[in-house]
Amino acid sequence: MTAPRRYVLTTATIVLLGVLWYAWWLLTGAGPVAIGFLFMPAVMAVGGLAIRALRRSVPLAPAGRRFWIPVEVCCYLFAAGFTLLVVEAFRAGPELPAMPPAGAVLIGSGVVVAMWGVATVPLGVTSRYERGKQWLDRTIALLGCATVLWHFGIAPMLTAPEPWTASALAILLLASAFAAGSITKVSYIAGGPVDRTAMRLVASTGLTAAGVAVLSVIDGYQGVVPAQALCMPLSGLLISLGARRQQLAGGVTQRPGNVWLPYLAVLAVDIPVAHALFDPDYWRPGAWEGRLVVLAAVTVTALVAVRQYVVFRENTRLLSEKHASEARLRHEATHDPLTGLANRALFRQSLDAALAVGPATVLLVDLDDFKTVNDSLGHDVGDALLVGFAGALCQAAGPDGAVARLAGDEFAVLVTDPERGADVAERVMAVTGKPISTHRLLVHVSAGLATAPRGTAASQLLREADAAMYAAKQRGKANWVRYATGMEQPAQAHARLGGDLRRALDQGELRVVYQPVVGLADGRVIGVEALVRWAHPERGLISPAEFIPAAERTGLIVPLGRFVLRESCRQAAAWLAEFGPDALQKIAPNVSVRQLHDPDFVADVRAALADHGLGADRLVLELTESAVLRGQQVLRVLHELHDMGVSLALDDFGTGESSLSLLRSFPASIVKLDKSFVDGIELDEPGTAAADARQAVARAVVQLAGALGLDTVAEGIENQEQADRLLKLGYTVGQGYHLGRPVSPEEITARFAAQRAASAAAA
């Protein structure tokens, strides 16, 4: 890719030869003057070849080719036209030649072709407004540039003592127009297929017309010799340099456009005005040049005034847009994007301001079981519910409160009149008694109300309101509670429990115990249910009823369930390896709804089985009815587990409203009769209404399961009489304290050993 570089060196050499020849000719006068006319056609021919090499060496975009091909054609036309001038020069002998008409046509055509090439270069402006503004700027710059070229170049040639020929004047006029138009256009090219520096070099070739004009002013018509030998050959060199620059730039370029050219045009047009003011020849009677220059200056000044007005309008618009954007950003930074309510940051600011001048009351409101809506109906329905509840909350708060959404399904109301706090709370509870949102959902809320005197920290008041809301949830939800001293202690203990649980998982404080699942006919252990226990180093044994809700709330139920699952699989594999495949049919850890929504849950189950070599048919996952009723996502997970060969057990069966319909869609393998249908079953006298009803439910469950091909387990058996009665009703497997309490794996191991010994003795 060095071809254009060779042409740059060639054109530079030709230009240097022209300088040397002119210096020698000026000093000695030897040789024909026609030699000075040889340099221009030679350098233009080489410039055309440089562009041809560029087009062959660089893959130009179509718009780039539309520029460079006309410039190449212009070079060849110039070379041909000036060659005719060379022939005429040798014919004229010592006299200066006149431009042949054919040469003038060729050169003029070359200028026109070059102007067309420049005109096709895209400016990268698409909107009508930007195009109009750019045309205004270019008009100002064009008038300023043209005025200078006219005043100092063309006008003196028209009034010279030795007048130039019409063809020479036409060529110079076209060259000046090309220079003015090209310079003003190239200044606004921000980037694209034509490199701006390369185009600026090509556009500068028109300035050689200015050089010719200056030489004509200095030396009259005799200035044509240095123009041909010194000035005009620079055009070919500039074109070669432009081709080389385009080659180095390669493809698309990006540069900022000029914004200073209109102001430079004002300065430029003032120079001819100043020159004309101090020359009385321009103001003699009948002279028109001075008036023309002043008219041009006035026109440029007027256009600049129009431009300034346009810029002022644009700046005003941009400033308005900036203010609107800042206002929008401030609103987005202080408001919830979903509901449009104030967010936590703005609520804290309002609360700080209220506490600075007087007492303030805050009502914290939390949607009960909102996660169930998200899990079962989807997040779109959940979002619609939040929007609907926000509107209902604003309506309930009325003029007495300012509503904000703090996070998730937690809202807050800043009550402007502390004495109206209870009224606002009652209105909030009343409004949630009606269906909300476009989906007509009936929801309940828990709320906590707290009041603090002037000067109280906002964080303190929010903690008290949060403690009251926690107390409301502990009392059964769907109500509100006013804060009382000491109410925050249970909430703080609950929060600490979550932190302790994280530490317990990391430090191995949790252990798995196993409750036997027993055959009612022979008392043999055929399976175990895996249960988790927590031995706290300070508080001792913590009930699952206390730490499981904390795990659910904090999300730790997922790693906790993963621990129980893997430990259960490990222990079951160890028992099977020690006592044989007939010792243990099933091991059953419990699974929470949060685990079913974990995208890695199925992979965790598969990994736990594979890592410990346990068959999927040995694993039972126990789920509550509330976990199963969580939408299509959960159902897909359950079917995937079922397809793996894992058994699914529906725990606490018979207590829910949809237990029977569940069996039609839920891929269950086992149903576990809830303890409530076992309690007291042995005390009912046969033939009584109570006995008939209790036994009818137990019998219906076992018959339904049998019809559907499901196994049954009776839970909560606490004495032998219950076991006997259930066996007569058709139950073959049971579980309860009478049959075995949750014990350590070592005790289950001992029981398996005893069973093996008994079997060996019987054999």
C-alpha cells in the first residue's frame, strides 16, 4: 500500500523542478519560456495516477468512490487542457501564449467535475433543522471567502492594465468558486467515507487561483509565468497528498465538525471593507467595487445575526430539555418506578423534616403472603396487585397521610396529624376488605403504628413501627398494632435468629435426625423421614417451628434444605451398604416451596443421588399442599423429579380445600393421612356419629389412594390401639411417636441391626 506515496514523491519532485527552473530562468533568461508551462500538465497527470493507485489499493465505500473518481477525471482534464497550452506556448515563441479555447473548455470541465465530486460527499446530517442550520453556516462562510477572493483576486484582474483573456478569467472564476465552496463544505464534514484532511487538501487546490490572482496584481499578465511554474503545480502535489492521506485513513473516519467558520467569515469579510475604506479609488464616482464589498459585509453580518438568533433558540430549547431531564431524574431518584409513590429515600427526607418541627406518626403496612401471589399467579399479576394496592392505600390515607413504597410489598404512611394515626390504620384495614387490582384479588395486610416526639431519629421511629408490624403478624396477620415499649425485642430476636442460622450452617451446628416409618402388621422399619435439628451453643435445642420460619424469611431454607437432602442421601447409602437392599425402602426429607422455586433444585437432587450412589427410587420428597399449589413452575419441577424416578409424598393430606383435585395434577406416589384424622380414632365407640365420621374420612383416603395406585402412610400414631384400628381400615404403613420418635442415625442403625438379627434367628 505504498503506491500513492511514490506519486507524492514524484509530484514533489516536479514542483521542485519548477521552482529551480524559474529561479534559473529569472536569473539568466536563457531557454524558451514555454518550458515553464510543462510542469502543470505533468503534475496533474501524476495526481490522477495517484488517485487511481488509491482506488486500487484501498476498498472505498460507494460515497468515497463518487468523490475520488471525479477528482481523478479532473486531473486528467487539467493535464489535457494545460498540454494544449504547452503546445500553444512553444508555437508563440518568446511571447506569452493565450489559452486555447479547447484547453479552456477542458480545464473548465475539470473544475466542474471536481465541484460535482465535492458536492456528492455526504455530510452526515439527517434532520431538516440541522440541514437548514448547516446551510446557513455554509452560506456565511461562502460569502466571506468569496468576498476576499473577489476583492483581492478577481476584481484586480478585471481592471488590470493588461486585461486577461476571457477564457483565463472564466477558469480563475471557476477555480475560485471551487475553492470557496470546497473549503466551506469540508469544514462541516464530521466524518464518513472521505477523510476530512484528504478532502481539505484537494479543496486547497482551488486556492492556487488566489495565487495566480496575487501574481497578476504584482506582475500583471507577466505573472502567468511564475503562476505556471511555481503556483499552479502545487495543485497536483496537494491531490497526491490527499490520496496518500485517504490511504492511511482507510475506511470511515469520525471527527468533530467546525463551528468557528462563520465567525472567521465575519473577520475575513471585514478585511476587504477595511482595505476599501482606506483607498479613495474605491469611492470615486462610478466605482462599484467598494459598494459591493460593503454590501457583502452587511449581508454576512445580517446572516450571522440570524445564526445567533437560531443558536439562541436552540440553546433555550436545550436548556429547557435539560431542566426537564433533571426534573425527571430527580423524580426517578425519589419515586418508585412501579407505583409512582415516594420511595424510601424521599420518605426518610419527609420523615426527618416532620420530626424536626414536631411529633410524627408512621404506619408501616405489609401485604400478607404476597409471595404466594407472585409464585402462583406470576410476577405480572403481583406487580398489578402492588399498583392496585398503592392506589387503595392512597385513597385510605386521604389528606391525613403521605404514602410511600419502601421495598417489595412494604409500604409506609406518614400521618400528618399524629392524633389521626388510628383512623388511618382503620381505613387501611377497611379498604383491604375489598378485591384489589384489575385481577380482583382479595388480600390482607399487617400494619404497625408508631408515634415519636420531636427530635426523634427517623430510624428509631421506623424501627418501632416495624416492631409493631412484626407483632401484628405474630398475632395472626390481617390486623394492625400500635407500638408499645419493649415490643421490638421479639423482632430483634427473630432477626438475630436469622444471623445465627447462617453461622450454624457454616459451623456445623445443624444435624439430621430420622423418624421411622413402620409396617403396621410386623413393626419393621421400612423407611425414615429426615428431620433437621439445631443445637444452639447458647440457647440449646431450638425448635424447628422457630428456626424454619426464620430460614424461609431469610432465604436460608435453600442451603438448609440442600444440607438435609445431601446428608439424607449419604446416610441412606451407608445403611444400604451395611444392611443390604431390603433394610431400607425409602428415605424422605421435607422440601419447602422456596426450594422448589430455586432454579438449581433439580440439579441439586440429581447431584446428591449421584455423589452418594443412591438410586432415585429410594428417595421420597415430602411436600405440603401449600407448596404444591404454587403455579406452573412448581408443577414442572415436580414432574421433572417424578420423571427422574424420585417419589413425591403429599404430607398432611386431607386438611386442605383442594386435596382431592390435587391428586389429578400432582404426580404424587404417596399420601400421608394427617394426624388430625388419627387423633382419638381409637376412643370412638363403633356405631356413634363421631366414630363413623372419623373412620369414614380415614377409609375414604385409603380407598381413594388405592384407586389411584398410590401408597398411604398414617401419621401421628401415638398408641397401639390407633395402629390396630388403622390396620383394619386398610393402612399398612404408619408413623408416630408410638412407632418411633425422631432419633439419631446411630439409634436407627441399632434398630436395623436388631431387625437383621431377628430375621437371622427366625431363619
